[in-house]
Amino acid sequence: DAGVTQSPTHLIKTRGQQVTLRCSPISGHKSVSWYQQVLGQGPQFIFQYYEKEERGRGNFPDRFSARQFPNYSSELNVNALLLGDSALYLCASSWDRADGYTFGSGTRLTVV
Amino acid sequence: KQEVTQIPAALSVPEGENLVLNCSFTDSAIYNLQWFRQDPGKGLTSLLLIQSSQREQTSGRLNASLDKSSGRSTLYIAASQPGDSATYLCAVRSASGGSYIPTFGRGTSLIVHP
């Protein structure tokens, strides 16, 4: 079975631009969560979706948004990019909201 | 609000040593706790998941224990190898509030040299 897949793997954007990151969960997993990780720190929670509904939102500005599709895949959108948005963005899927996570390999976003 | 602390922040040891990595949390009302490994620039790989009703979990050379009353979990690595070099993170999923959103520690960076 395929694991959690994220695309793209690397991305370079200019300040002010918009970006969309994609995540496909493990087959059968209904919950997808997004995390931001900057160098030297633990992952910071951005969003959790379960059964296509937002079930949690971290302390991130409204420039960050996400959605989950009927096939349980998910997109994370970031508008008006800032240099400080440069980070590794991680997607995790789980059977339900309380189950253990399986992470994807991440998308490395660089904002210049 | 749940706070998770990992000690030590960094560790450098010779091959063959037995290691203990610590994870402490402030709210003992947890649902489960998960240990991960992260190689530089990569995603997180799950090592062990301990439910709140369990005291420990084992996988190969790894053993994780959980003591909810003292707010602590320990990851024990036996006979360390250079391939164990990575950052180890713990994530605590609280039962309070019904959100089940895990809180991560900042990790322990481990180097095992030959």
C-alpha cells in the first residue's frame, strides 16, 4: 500500500505569491492534518480535517487555508507569502482523529 | 495547554551504547503518545505508539515506557548504531477538550559515531 504522498517535494516562490500543497492519505484514512516545521523546532499544528470537515485550527493567520476532498485527499493553500513561511510542510494521515499519525515526506517551501 | 519537553536536546555517543531519551508533558490526561524519528530534511517516521492504558511498547531495539502520573515517557535504544543517528520527537495527544490534536516536543538530536 502506498504511504502518505505529498506534492511537490520542493518549491521556490516569491514573496506575495500564492502556493498550493497537496496530500494524499493512506487508503482508508479519513483524517488529514497539516504541520509546519522550521529548522530546529518541532512540527507546529496548522489544520486537522476529518470526514471533509475542519476539526481543528492552529495559531496561524488567515492567509493559511485548507480543504479535504471526497476522496480524503487534502490541499493546503498559503496566500501572500512571506519570507517567514519558508519551512517544511508536513501532512499526516490517520484512521480517525485520535489514532496515531503516519507522515508524508513533506514539501520544502522556500520563499525568496 | 499541553506543553511537551524533550531532554536532552542533543546527544553524541559512541556506537554500542544503550540510550535513554526523555519526554515530559504537563497535562497527564492524555489519549496516547507517539515517538517518531526524523532524518534531516525528511518527514517523520513513526516508531512506537503507546495508548494511555498501556505502560510500554517494544519494537526491536526500541522500548518506550509511559508514566502518566508523573507526566513522562522514556524511549530506550539498545546497542545504538550509526544508522540510529536522527532527531527523535515525541507527540502527546491530550484527551482534554476532545480535539485530539497532538503536541510535539522539539526533539532530541542523536549522533551515534562509529
